[in-house]
Amino acid sequence: MGHCGQFENNYSRRDFLRKTSLGLGALSLASLLDPGLLATNQMSGTGMIGPHFAPKAKRMIYLFQSGGPAQHDLFDYKPLLNKMNGQEIPESIVNGQRFTGMTAGQASFPLAGSHFSFKKYGQSGALFSELMPHTSRVADDLAFIKSMHTDAINHDPAATLILTGSQLSGRPSLGAWLSYGLGSENRNLPDFVVLVTKDKYGQPLYSRLWGNGFLPSHHQGVQFRAGKNPVLFLNNPPGVTDSNRASQLQYLNKLEQINLKETGDPEIEARMAQYEMAFRMQTSVPEIMSVEKEPEYIYDMYGPDAKIPGTYAANALLARRLVEKGVRSVQLYHQGWDQHGNLPAAITTQCKETDQPTAALITDLKQRGLLEDTLVVWGGEFGRTSYTQGQLSATNYGRDHHPKCFTIFMAGAGIKAGITYGKTDDFGYNIIENPVHIHDLQATILHLMGFDHKQLSYKHQGRRYRLTDQFGTVVKDILS
Amino acid sequence: MQHLIGHLHPLVVHLPIGFIILAIITDWYGRNNTQERFGNLSVFLWLLVALSSISAVITGLVLIDSGHYEGLNVFIHRWTAIGIAVISSLIFLCKWKSINYFKHQEISMKFLCVVLLIIAGHNGGEITHGSGYLSLVPQKAQPIQWNIAHSIDSIQLYKDILQPVFESKCIRCHEEGDERGRLNLQSQEGMLSDVFGDPGIMPGDLSKSEIFKRVTLSQGHEKFMPPSGPALTYAEIRVLEFWISEGASFTGLLGNQEQIPKDIKNILTINYDLDFEEKSFYDRLTVDHASEEDIRTLQLSDYNVKSIAADHALLDVNKTGLGDKISKNQMEQLLRIKNQITWLDLSQTDVTDEIGEILLQMPNLTKLKLQNTDVGDEVARNLINHKQLKTINLYDTKLSDAGLLDLGKITSLRSLYIWQTNVTNAAVEELKSSRPDLKIVGNLSTTESVE
């Protein structure tokens, strides 16, 4: 660089192109003279945008039920389906809706009434099937949206849409947006942690569902796994002690400083910050994962699975521990809700695995005062049909994907507890009141976290992107 | 082609204006100059005037021919413009041929030319920009001077919004002493009393409210009100309609209306600058920003300090991820930003009861989290008179019944977390009955289902 050192600056290739393509006039003298101006911009590792207004929620736990839980067997009670069990779904209700390739070839579409009985719970009188004996106890803490609808009819695009705002992959996930917008609360832990139930099969999960898209890479979700290595490649290799690692990092830091001086690449600083974060996580992650200190009554609350690492119950407990330590968003993934056939048996298993831990998590957050500023969301990527897939027998039925309506529930910060929003028709096929699109849900979540979803954007490839793309309306009626 | 020529009129029409002024100024400047060259210049300038005015007239006539322009203004504009073209051509001819007669009439012809120019120009302006354009002053929405800033609660629909409308559009005829149509709009009784059968205002019934009927008649109708002057605007009529159908209260506050229709909100927002957006508690507080230096100092003493929202003065302070040690000195550091702290989280630290006296000095503290610490009743005693606290989390502390009762005296308090403390169920029940507005959350793990 030598004599032209006065123009040295922390420009990445993309920045260089962006600035110079606007002509030299756009290269502001201020940023040339004060590298700090750009540096703060790029090193958003610490720099955050901050909420647009005082947020109701500081943290979010998203309990993602992958595969699409059957709303008619859990919450959206439709006695007409039992009455008309086996009869053909009227054409006026289907109204030309496309079917998936899995049922399009079916000669008939008989309605399938739920095999499970429903009751009203709590003062709010929310409806639950017998599959949810525990969650029904916290009915008055929940707000149901029975009129969710989505654009996609298959898992991959539907999950990508609800978790990243677009059916096409490549956009930042909800948790990444929150990390980008809110910044970190605990410098020893990632902003966004992902917990996937172990040994569940079904629709595949991809890391892009918690990816950073085009946001800086430290905003991506970090998956904590059950077992010896919760975060892959975090632990020192055998034979390397902590002090070895510390001095190694120190020396690496020195070298990187030289490198930074030479090339001025801001990614070097980002990388160094991440090395140091990883080093701190070597202490903080084992601490948070060591659930043995939890008292017995807490295990009792979360249920028999709670002591088996990697189960939904253990992950729910871990989620509470993570938000307690200031992690911004925790996302649980539980596969296996894709019940095209053999639904009664399969959904019973799913509920046994998830019902008690979900209820326990909400109760546990509540008694610790955390529910007041933590938002909890439960739901899948779409719903299931009211007609059967495959043969309808006295003991068995299946349900296909249904994007036109499904049920989710929310609880906690800023949510009007004990309400049910939206309505579907008697066949549980179409929405007849207050539809809520995926982008509306996302806008509402961002609103609760203190953001105007129209303002939270990131410029990439020449235009500003939002989680809600060009759409989304905050569902004010479910806010407290 | 015809359109193009017509549309060139606004361009061409400005040429004669400039040339006439230039020619007259040049003639005046050279009034004592007898050089031939100067005379030629004058002739040339008047040639330009004549040619440009003729072009303006031709393009203008073509434009009129398009059929979009009619009326008196156009008539005047056309003939005055033709007048200019004729007179200026005459001036040019006389000057060119040095006709002697002209010398005597020169001044008056030029004067006539200028007068016609002013008339034609003014009429052109009226045609293009609308009548009265010259004296038009852009009108802005006149915000009402509210007693309480940004609060719709204190607005009286009648007094603040409708009465001024009546005063400007109706009262010059329907006032006390000049009660035309027997209607007096200056008194409430006058409005409610009968006018030829129906009263001026019949609360709750639009079809029997004579005033509403009259102002919504077709404007050509002989009974339309007001008979002269500007009619009531759509916005004014809509507010009047809302006011009558809601019972026509002369003192009712807008804030007491249960449901204000969306279009009324829009009208009031656009015309009166009213803000219907609900302001959160945090936006209503006015606090100075903490200094950069104070925030930096706090951060250096191991606190996370952040604004609760971008550019907000109120601060969110916690020690998450920054160790569980907190010294007396560190506690006192908080006083540097005591006015700005609104959320304070010192949970899972070794904070002691000494924090109580410090908390008392934080007037805008709304959320206090001290769970998983060793604090106890002492803190509660210090907080009795706090005015803003909404949430206190003291689960897993040494709080006991005495402390609970003290916390119950904080009138602003809405939620209190006391799981795993020494508080007894009896004390909780007692407080619950005296403070139904306070949510007390204790042990939930064993709660039986409500079925």
C-alpha cells in the first residue's frame, strides 16, 4: 500500500462495487476520512438496529411442529365431519382447490371425522381434543389462530415460507432477522439457538430454515445437539487444553491484525470476533447444557422424556434455560406430523411426545416471570384436509396437506391470552372469518418484538428485502 | 399536427409579452436618439412583437378549435389578444413606413397595447390555473389548539369541531336576533327546537334533523343550505352525521366514544391533525437522554445498557452474561442514569438489599427483575411509594409476608412473581382480595386443571 495508505479503508469487494458503481461522487469524503463510519456499519456483530418502538417481547421460543399437525384432531373441532363421516366432501366447499399429487388421483374424497373427543377448557372455553391433556390446562394462557393460511401445498416451500418469508430458499430466517434487529443480550451465547428433536423422522429439515440468508453470517441459528458435542467443532480436540487454546487464539489474533492492516478486509474482524465468541462458548454452552442441576419437580413437570437428551421434552427445558440466559430466539423442531395415513396412532405418539413439555414450558416460563417478555409460538407449516387420504375405515384414516386453513397458538408477551381468533367453515376446509396469512403472522411477531415489519430491511443485490416481502398486516386483535 | 400547433400556445404566448416590454423600454431609452440605426432597431423589435403576437393568436385559435376551452374568459382572452396583434402590427407598419400621423398617436397606441396585454394575460392565467388564482393562498389544515397535547380524550366533538363549522358557514344568517327560518344556531335550545315541523337537530335521527337534511340536498335545490358561500364539505357533513346519530351530545368527549368509525378517524386525522395511534406508556414519558459518558461508564462497570427502542431515552439495563458479581460501587453507578432506567434486571447476581435505596431513586422504573438473588423484605419496604413500577419479579428470593404486604401498597403494580419465596398462601390470598388488579404468580407446577 505504501504511499497511498491514506486511502486505506475497510471495504469489502461488494462494498467497493456498490460505492463505485454509483460513481466517484457517491464515495463520500466523510467515510473516506473516517474509516469508523463504515466499520460500524459492517461490524454489526455488536452494532444493532434496535427496536423501532418499545417491544412487548424480548425473546421468542418457536415450537415448530414439522409436517403439518392435523388441526381437526387437535383444536379445530368440526362435529359435522363426524356426522358426515364417509360422505363425499361437497364440490361447493372444495371449489376447484388443487390437490397434492398424493390424493389428486383418488376417486373419492370422503370426509373423516376425528376419532378424538373434544372438550372446552379454562375460563376461555378453548377447545382441545383428548390428545392434549396437559396443554389444555394452560388454555387461558394461549391465543389460538384458527384461520392461518399459506401459499404452499408442500412441506419444503411451506416451511421455508413460514420460517423465512419466501417459498424460495435464500432469505434470512425469522430468528436471523431478530438477531440482526435486536443484537445480542448475552455475549457468551449465540442470539439464535436451534434445537431439533433427535431420532425423529419425517419431512427433512434443512439448516436454511434457520439460516442467515444474505445477512451477515453471525446471525444464523446455531444448532445445539444432544450428547457430548452440543455445538459441533466447539470443543478442543483431545490433548488440547484451554490454556493452549487461549494462547493459540491470542497468537492467531496477532497474525490476523497484521492481515487486517494489509488487506483491510472487514470479514477478518468478524471472523476474529467469532473465534472469541466460540472460545467463550466453550464454557457457557456446557454450563447451559448441564441440566442435571434442575430439581426433580421440574423434570416431573416436563414429563418422563425430560431426562433423555435430545427429546422434545429435554429441548423444551433447554429452551427455558436458554431464554433465561438472554438468548433472543430459540427454535424447537419436532418432525413427524405428516400423517397421510395411520393418523390416529401417529398423532397420539406425537402428542405424547410434545403435549406435556409444551404445557410445562409455558407454566415454567410463567412462574419464573419470563412469559411476560417471552413470546411462545406453536405451529406447523400448514394444515391437513378434512377428507381422508387413502381408505377410510372404522379405525383408521389419513389426512393430506391443506394450505387453506390451519391452527396455531401463541402465548406470552403482548398476546391477548385466552382468545380464539378466526373461524373456518363447518367442514374445516375454508376460512370464513379473519384470515391470517403467513406474512401477517410474521408481521405480528416482529411487531411484538418492537419492529415495524415494513422498516426492518436489509439491502442486498440492489434492493431492500423484508421478512414479509411486500405483504403482511399486524393482527392487532390478538395483541394485549 | 393541429394538436401540436395548439399545444405550442402556452410557449409562444410568452414571446409577445417579452417583446412588447423590450420594445417599449427600447423606445423610451432612445427617445432623444435620432440615429438611423436606432430607429431600425425599434422597427425590428416591433416586427418581432407583431409576428409573435400573430403566432400566439394563430396557435390560440387552433387550441380553441380543439373544443376544450369555452366561456367568457376565453372570449375576452381571444379578442384582447387579436387586439394586441392588430395594434402591434399597426405600430410596426407606421414605424416602418414612417407614417407621420402615427407620431401623435404613438403613446396612446402603446398604452392600449399594454392594457390589452394585461387583460389577455390575466384571462389566460384564469383559464389555465382556475379563477381567483391570483389571490389564492394555499390552505393548510388548521390544527385545533388542544388543551392537552396529542390527546384525543379531551376533544369535544361539538365544541371543537362542529361549532366552528356552524360559525363560519351558517351563523351569519342563523344567529341570535337574525333567526332566519326561525333557526338560531347560537344556542343549543335553538338547534333542538322545531323549525317548520322538524327540529334543527333530532338526536339519533338523521331523517328528522332539518339541518342535516338541508346541507345534504342537491346543491341546485332551492332549499339547499347555505344558499350562498361555500357549502359544507364532505368531511364536515360526515362528522355532523356521526355526531347526530351518536346522540348529538353538546359536551361529549371524543375519548368517551366507544367506537369511532374508521372513516371518521381518517377525517379527523387529515383535517384536524388528530392522532388516533395509541401511545404506549413509554412514549408518553419525557426524559432527557443519558449522556454518552454515563452510558459508557455503566458499560465499563459490566452492565448491558441499551435504549428500549431506537433513539429512545429510556434504558434497559441488565447484567446478562456479564457475571454474577455486583459490588456496592457498581450499584451506585446506576444512579448516573437513574431517570432513564425503566427496565432493570439484576437477577442471578449477588445483589443485596442495599439496592432498595437505589431503586427508590429511579422514578421511571417500570420492570424490576431481582429473581434468583438474596434480596428480601428490605427492598420491598423501600419501594412502597414508587409511582411507576408495573412488574416486580422476586421469585427465589428471601421475600416474606411482610414484604409482600409492602409490595401490595405500590398502586401502579400490576404483576408480581413470588414463586419460591417465604411468602405464605394465606398472605397471597389476603393481598389478592384487596388488590384484584394485581396479578400474583406463585407456584404453578402443581396447579390442578380447571375443567
